[in-house]
Amino acid sequence: QVQLVESGGGLVQAGGSLRLSCAASRNIFSIYTANWYRQAPGQERELVATIPSRGTTNYADSVKGRFTISRNAEKNTVYLQMNSLKPEDTAVYYCNLGGNTPRATWGQGTQVTVSS
């Protein structure tokens, strides 16, 4: 089974930027759709962005125009560029294959904290 490892989280002031990375243990992102989810304390996990192997990317309304999902197939890595960060973007961010389903593959998560 493929492993996913996220990195790039941290503490940033409102208005700042971060780039998250999700590295897969094998070539998977050129085949399957990759997703970024996030979960804030006390809230349900939320789909943030999606990049299919072919086709257009999709974003949650709350991040449209600020976040960009991209893929480097040669590096088996998916990225989430986050600009104009807001305190409400504070959450643990997870890389995912397979959507929010029982057989999905998840990374361990990376914490993003945006201070006001």
C-alpha cells in the first residue's frame, strides 16, 4: 500500500503563505486523484482541494483564489500553495487518496496555525 507523508506546515501570521507537500512512496498521483483535507479542533474533516490525474482542479469555496493544488509526477509529490492565510485556515491538513471513504489512504497530517 502506498504511504503519504505531508510536510510544510507551521505557524504563520495572517496574510502570510505556506506550501504544503505530500510525498508518495511510489508513482500514484499520475494515476489517481489526490486530495487535501483539513480538520480544525471540534470540527469535521473538510475537503479543501482536489487534483485529478487528468482534468481540472477543484477547491472549497472558502479557499478559492487563495490556495492552489499542483502535482509533480516525477517527484511523486502533490503540493498545496496557501496564500493570504486567515486564522480560520488553522487546522491539521491531510493528504488523501480515495476521498473520505473507509478504504482511503491518508497521510499523518501537518499542523497549520495562522495567528491574527
